[in-house]
Amino acid sequence: MSLPTEERVSQLVAGLVEGRGFDLEGVSIAGGRSGQAKVTIVVDRDAATDLDTVAELSTDLSEVLDEAGDFGEAAYLLEVTTPGVERPLDAERHWRRARGRKARITLRPGAPNPEPGVGGSFEARIGALSGDSIALVLGGRRSPHRVTVPLADIAEAVVQVEFNAPGAAELELAGGVVPGRPDPRTESATPLPGDETSSGSAIEPQSGSTTEPQTEGIVE
């Protein structure tokens, strides 16, 4: 039996995810056929998210998928996770939730550079979102200063893994870290297990078995 499409799974789980106050950020399905399929559902919200909340959501999502029957008798692994580092910022809510984090910014062709000496691709700390523009802190620890860039001028932005804590002035100009989100000043310089793909918390129940939480990083 063929596996359901990612679009189909999104349709099945969207109502429950949104009803719990989360945004459905993505669904991916890997494996299948001769091996066990892995279904990854990425969720996020403005409020802080703890492991117990994600575990409860995972259990309920597993029940929804089992009741739909789209996987038939095929066993599958369900992972419910929050977005990790190295995630793209594609919507205004992503920018809002990533305040205080460092990102690699790539401007659209023809967009003006935020200041002389800065090219079309650069790193900056994300500041406050205001209307259709985002504040960015340039200069790092040594000479932090804030500029404002229209979101329409940004082609791509990806949150970066940080190995050194930001300076106090740099973080203050950014407006601080959103409450409930990981603080780059206290994060370990050594990536946690699972950080290669996500620094979120993940719950991985196999269909038909008891849900057992497994933490793959820091809940974001």
C-alpha cells in the first residue's frame, strides 16, 4: 500500500494542531516501501512550549492518523518537533519568534544594502518586527548598531548555530530573546544530539505502540 502524501497528512492534522494553539510549520514523510516510514510534523507557537505539551500533542496526532487509516497496516514512526536552528524565516511570525537570534540574510537582486560595506549576503542579529520591516543588528560584539530592512528586500534568511555568546549591547539592541525561547548566551557551544536537523523537542511513537518521549535538543 502506498503512503499518504505530505499534503494529505497536513490536511489530517491541521485542525488538531491549530486547535491546540500551534502553527503547522511543515510535514515530511521519509522511507516507506520496504522500510518503516518516518512522519515528521513541525509545529510552533508564540508561547513557550515544553516537552509535556508536545508529547500530549504527539499522542493525539498519532490517534488521528491511525483513525484515518491512510497508512493501512504499514508501521510508521511519528516525530512531532518544534523548529530548530538553521531554519528559514519565511513568514512574519518566524521573524517575530526568532528575535535575538543570529541569521544569515540574503537580499533580493537590486535591493539596497543596509549600509555601506555590507554586501548582498551578511549575518545579523534579528531585532523587532515593525510592520513590513525588520530591525537587524550589525557589527557583532565589537560595534553593534541597528539598521532597518524591508522584508520585501530579503530573499532568504536562515537562523544560524551560535558557538559564541552575543554581547550584552548587541542583544539589547535586538530587543532581547523572545520569552520561552533558547537564549544564545546560555546555549552550549557543542551542538546537542539532533541539532544537525533540529534543536526542537521531538516525540517519536511507533504506530500502535506506547508513546515514549525523546528529547533531541532544546524546546524552542
